[in-house]
Amino acid sequence: MATENADKAPKEPHFLTQAVENFGKGTISVVSDVGGVAYLGFQVLRWAFKRPFRPQIFFSQLDFVGVGSIFIVALTGLFTGMVFAQQVSTAFALFDAESLVGPTVALTLSRELAPVFSALMVTMRAGSSMCTELGTMRVTEQVDALETMAVNPVQYLLVPRVLSGLIMGPVLTMLFFTSGMSGAYMISVFVQGTSAGTFLSRTQQWMEPLDLYEGTLKGAIFGLTVTLICCYKGYNASGGAKGVGQATTEAMVSSALSIFILDFIIGVLIRT
């Protein structure tokens, strides 16, 4: 009789339990990662001003993050400006407002597209390489070898990479903006037939220094955030080659999401 009653008892909704567990694990993972990245940023700041200074490693990372990204950032900016100018010209032609193509493209590039797209390019090119390199060093115990030689891994490996992202982020943002405006100028003036004087004067009329300041500030914050996330994921990788690949994937996704979230938050804070 007891067995029959047990069989007739309502079964626990396993799908609901599993959903709650997955949500809890995801929340804990996100909070843990945010805390880990913040703590790593504090460690980088603390060790950045301690001897010994290694300028050769720092300049090497500046070259890798900045100079190595010039071509892809400039090319992306050029075609972004050209495509955006083409679409805006077509839309504004319906209202006889082609003279506003220049300032529209300039404001959009300086405030949003330049910092966001340049940070995404740095993430895909430099950030993935940083994460993979640090993850490989971690799983092959090269990081432990540095510690046995009394070399602090944070100062030796992470400080140059994070500082290079902080410094080169605004530089690449301005490069993207310049390249994008060049592409917009070519489309608007040589293809759409807008007067060059109109394009330049209207852009100068509507743009303000705050627009460029916003773009450079976002570029610096995005560069710092991307390098911190990629270094954190790579530095804490585990599980061999599979773990390194998983850490790189998580770093790319987290960096992209962080860029878009921070872009919204910074834009709201600056414009309010």
C-alpha cells in the first residue's frame, strides 16, 4: 500500500529546479567575474608604480595593441563612414537635407561608432591574443615559474598589457573617427555631389569639443575594460588546451557585452 501511495505522489518539477539552479549559478559566476576583474584592476594599479620598471615590455605592448591595430581600425572606419554616409544621404534626400550628412556622420562617429567599433577591433585582434597567450602560460606553469624566480606575474605580464589598452584606446578611436570622416567625405562630395564647403562648414557648425571628449573617454575606458577582462580570463585559465579555448571565448563575449553596456552608461552620465 505504501509503495502504491509513493508512486501516486506528485513528482517534483525537475525542470523548474534546474532552471533556478542554472540562474543561480550564472548569477554567482557573473558576480565572481566582476569582482575578480575589479580586484585585478586594483592589483594592476598597485604594481604599476612599483619598481622594477620594464619600459621595453611596455613599449612592445603599445606596438602590439596600437600600431598592430592601425590597419584594421582604419579600414573598418573608412568603410563604416562610407556606408553610413551613403545610407544617410539616401534618407536625407527625401527631405532635401543632404547638407546635414556631414554633421550627422560626425556626431555618430565621435560619440558612438568610433569608440565602440575600435574597441571591438582591439578585442578581436589583441584581446584574444592576450587571453590565449596568458592562458597558455598558466596551463603550462610558466606563470608559476615566474613566481619561483621572485618575479611578480601581475607586474611583469599584466601591467604592460592593461596600460597599453588604456593609452591606445583613445588613439585608435581618433584614428577610426578620422578614417570614417574621410570615407563620409568621399561619398558625400564625390558620389552624392554635395558641396565640400557645405559638408565641412555644417560639420564644424554642429560639432562641439564635448563630442570628441566623449569619444576619447569611452575609448580609454573600453580599452582598459577589454584588456582587464582578457587578462583576467587568460590569467585564471585552467584545464589544458580546452580550458584556454573556453577562456578566450568567454573573454570575447564578456568584452563585447561590457563595451555595449558601458557605452550606454557613459553616454547617459555625460549627457545628463
